[in-house]
Amino acid sequence: MRWMNNALLLGVMASPLAWIAWRWRSLHIAHTATPAAGATLGVLAGLLAVAVSYSTYWVCQWTGNDLLPRNAEYVERLLQGPWLLTPFVLVVIAPVTEEIVFRKFLLARFLKSGHPLLGIVLTSVLFGLMHEPFPRGEQSIAGWALLLVDYSVMGALFAAAYCITGRLSAAILAHDTNNLIACLAYLWSF
């Protein structure tokens, strides 16, 4: 049954990704960094996103708020599934898909129109809202707000990697690094 859910998810994502790929040329942003510099900055942004997330976790623990992200159940189910599918979905498919939508498609439009700061703020908040759209029934408003800020800061870090380097690969690598470390930390806790 899980395989069917994942196949359905990939199928649903395929048509928007095909459309974005078709529109890709009109959204070209000039590369301002070498591939190596982009990769380095991407990994550093991903590590900084992890540090922000762990800081948010400690703040939540200190304030007594629930820090269970909305996607935790989905991630847990994936981590219990086939070992090859899990890293592919969590560390490849999800970051690539989200970065294409949020950075290459949305943020690039703001950059082209000369509003980079507005683009970073809006796409980062949208990124946060996509991950934490509203508080769960048992979750406090403060816990939800901390998670929303955490995901929004992550989005801003990924956006900064894209803006600084002009390379989508830097944002994808930042997102990959963050998700890989989160998965390893989850698996380490067992």
C-alpha cells in the first residue's frame, strides 16, 4: 500500500514538474559562482539550517512546546519502508521538487523583477506554510509558530544559497544536506 501512495505522489508531481521544465528557459538566472563554490555554499547553508532546527528544538524543549513537525509521520513511515526508496524520496525527490518550485520558479520571478528581498521573504514564508500550514489539534500555537519560523528560516537559507550563487544546485544541495542529516539523526535515535 505504501508503494501505491508513493507512486501516486510521484505521479501527481510529474505534471507540474514537466510544466516547470518547459518554462525553465524563461527563468534563467546568471550563474555568479563556480560549481565548486556553489556546492560549498550549498552544504554550508544546509548545515546552518540543521543548526537552526536544533536550536528551535532546544527552545521548544525549554518552553515546554511540542515540536512534532506535520511531516514527521510521513517521514517515519518512509524510514520504515524499503531502504533504497527512503533516501531517494527524502534526500532527492522532495528537495529537488521543492527547490524547483520555490527557488527556480517563484523566487526567480522576483529576482527578474528586481525584488530579491521580497522574493526571499515571501517564498520562505510560503515554504514554511507548506510544511506547517496550521497547528495540529494537540499542538500549541507557540509550538506551531516556532516550527513555522524554523521552516521559513530554512527556506531563507536555501533561497540565499540560490541568490548568492545563481545556481539552483546550491539550493538543492543545501536542502539535501539538511534532509540527509535529519534522516540520519532520526535513524540514530533508534
